[in-house]
Amino acid sequence: MRKFLGSLIAAASVVSATVPTLRAPACAVGKGSVEYSKSVPDGGPFPRTQVGVCYSETAIEITFTALEEEHFFFNASQGTNDAIWEYEVMEAFVHRGTNDPQTYLEFEVNPNNVTFQAFIHNPSKVRAAGRAFDTFFVAQPLADGLAARTVLDRAARTWTSTATVPLGLFNVDPGRARGTAWRMNFFRTVVAPDTFPDQLLGAWSPPDQPSFHITPFFGNVYFV
Ligand SMILES: *[C@@H]1O[C@H](CO)[C@@H](O)[C@H](O)[C@H]1NC(C)=O
Ligand SMILES: *[C@@H]1O[C@H](CO)[C@@H](O)[C@H](O)[C@H]1NC(C)=O
């Protein structure tokens, strides 16, 4: 739903947002962590979701933890780069730099360990009606070093996915991540078989519309 609702935003809309900040260390030191429990766009209650971020010599490591999960709902017929966002996923949108991005990586993982990865070209920064919105799929994520590991704990109502995102996708050479500045946002979708396709949406930095593609809301991330 959100992909279509997002396109209703008027081209003239000007968004300015106050966004949160995450400082993330080298993985050898630990992880920078955030927790969110706010829905998109109203900021209402949402299942607790944690994200941990650190950097290694060659990659960003992102650990997504979905707490209070009731459905673990995915479509088993879906594979790499399919529309897994119609069901339940956790997501990171990633841009190296400090500006509100027009182009960024969209990474998603579902409870079945299936991933979606694409660079998005969104020149309006808000997915405005009548403006370009293009998706450049990363066709061979494993060959590129983009991978996930997923563990479900149905008794604890938790699922955790850890993603490895190569720094080279953002032209950060090996060993050069420290001191770099990023814009990121983290998202989760919640939907059950009996409520499909109407999703509950959640975000670290909730946009003001039921769309994830509003980049002025991306938070600040610093690799320290
Ligand atoms: C899963 O996807 C397939 C293929 O698109 C579709 O036929 C099927 O209805 C979907 N299942 C669910 C549970 O949505
Ligand atoms: C998940 O997918 C990755 C590739 O992205 C694979 O390496 C891993 O073995 C898969 N399985 C689990 C349980 O994480």
C-alpha cells in the first residue's frame, strides 16, 4: 500500500524534519543501537524494533531485531528481489553523505531470510506524483557481498536478521569507514494473513506520510 500512497504527495510539498542521530563504532568495539516503537505516519504504538549498526574493514553490519512479533508473515513463493515488502520485512535505507538523498540503497529482509536490494532514484526526495521514481536492482547480492542471516524465535515472538552491506557500494574503500557520515532510516512492516494487504508501518524516524521514501526524514548516522 505504502508504495502507492507515497505517490500521492504533491510535487510542491516542502519537507523539513528534525531527525535522530546514531553513532556507530567499529564492529570490533561494539554496535551503535536504536530502538523504535512508533508507527508511520502518526507516531502511534508499534511493536518494539531494535537496530544495531557497526562497520568493519569492508562492510556495514546491521542487526535488525523484531520484538513482539505475532505473525512471522511472508510469502514462501517469493525469492530475491521479489516484492517481499508486501508482507513482513525489516528495512534499511542507506546513503553516504549528509544531504537528503535522491539516490539510496533500499535493503529489506523477511522472516524467511529472503532479501530485496536495490538502489532507488527518487529525485523529488518525497516520491512526488509525476516525478521519476526508479529502482535499480542489485541482481547478484551474494556475489557483491550483500548477505543476511536470520534466526526466528517463535516462542519469544522475536526474529533477528543481520545484514552485511559492502562499503564499496558507497565508494568507501577498505579501512576508510571511520569518520564517514551517512543518512539512514530503518523500517518494519507488520501484517497478518487476515489483514493483508493493509500493513502497520513503523520507522526509526517516522515520515509524515504513509511512505518510506521521504528522505528529509532519514536520520543522521556517524561512523566513529
Ligand atoms: C504468494 O505469492 C503468490 C505468487 O504471487 C500468490 O499466488 C499467492 O497468493 C501469495 N500467497 C499469499 C499468502 O499471499
Ligand atoms: C540466509 O541467506 C544468506 C544469504 O543472504 C545465507 O548465507 C544464509 O545461510 C541464509 N540462512 C540463514 C538461516 O540465515
